[in-house]
Amino acid sequence: FLSGIWSRCLQTDWQQNIDAWLKAEAERSGLNRLFDAGLNASVARRIRRSAAASLTAIFHDLAKDPYIPVALEWVFGPENGRQLNLGLIHGLPVSLRGKVDRVDDRPHEGQNKTQHFRVIDYKSSQKSINYDAFYHGLALQLPLYLAAYASANPGSVPENAAWFTLNRPILNVKDHSKLQNGQLEEQLMKLQR
């Protein structure tokens, strides 16, 4: 059912929606210069192209993925009673707050009633995992997001966390005649992740 929805989203021309969203946000934020001629118009065109490429990549992944988005910009903190409380060595409590860009659930399978979830954090530049920093506790953002959502949703089990880069990838192809039908899109999707 949902893969059909995502497939239809892939066939949709999002440019008109993106233009309307960008125009509304520009008016709200006082950034109408994005629609002027020259350099500002060039920036707006890049934003629109990046948004279209990113939406295509997101829907492409969702179409083949068992996960279903359940929350966008999920907020945790003392303001809403969903803070992540950590105890320090000397017993001092620390309450954390934050905003998770996207939370996805994986539907139950068979008799298994455990709800599995993942968190996605959108980045505007390429981000790769530094396993040394992760191991030594220096890269805590995604693990803390998983812990916060699990804490606020008892019975939910963290399964995955990822960064998604919002960009418009550029693929260098020396001889396009060697690319078979569909390979170009496949290569661009790999760069998008």
C-alpha cells in the first residue's frame, strides 16, 4: 500500500510545490531577495534544485523501505515532559532537549508486537561516521536521539539511525555511452545517501 504512495510521489513534479514553499518561507522570513535577478536568483535556483533532488531521493528510499515516517521535527525536552534524563557520576541529573528531524517506525511482523524505530537527521553537507569518535563518546547526537525517543515511547526499540544529506549530487561521467539505461539515476542515488 505505502510503496504505491511513495511511487506516486516519485512520479509527481514537485517543482511547483517547492516554488510555493520557498516563496512562502521567503515572505515569512523576509528573504524576498531570493527572487531578485542575478546572484540571489541563482541561489534560489540552487535551493529549488537541491530540494527537488532531495525529495526524489527520500521518496526513492521510502518506496523500497519497510519503515514508515511517524514524526517530523520530533521535540524532546522539559517543556513537553519528554526530556532525556541522564545521571552523572556524582548523582547530578542532566536533562537534555533536542529536535529529531525524522522518526520512522517499522511495522510489526507476524506475532511480534515490538515496535522498532529509527531516527534520521538531515544534514546540509556530507557527513560520515567517525567510528573512533563514536566509540569514545564524542559523537553522541544520533545515539541520544535514539535514547530520547525510546525513553518517551516505552516498548519502542531503537533499530537504526542515519544522516541524510540534503544536496544535489554531481556525478562525473567520462564516457556516458557506457552507462546503461537506469544506471545514471542509480549512481546519483548512491551519491545522495
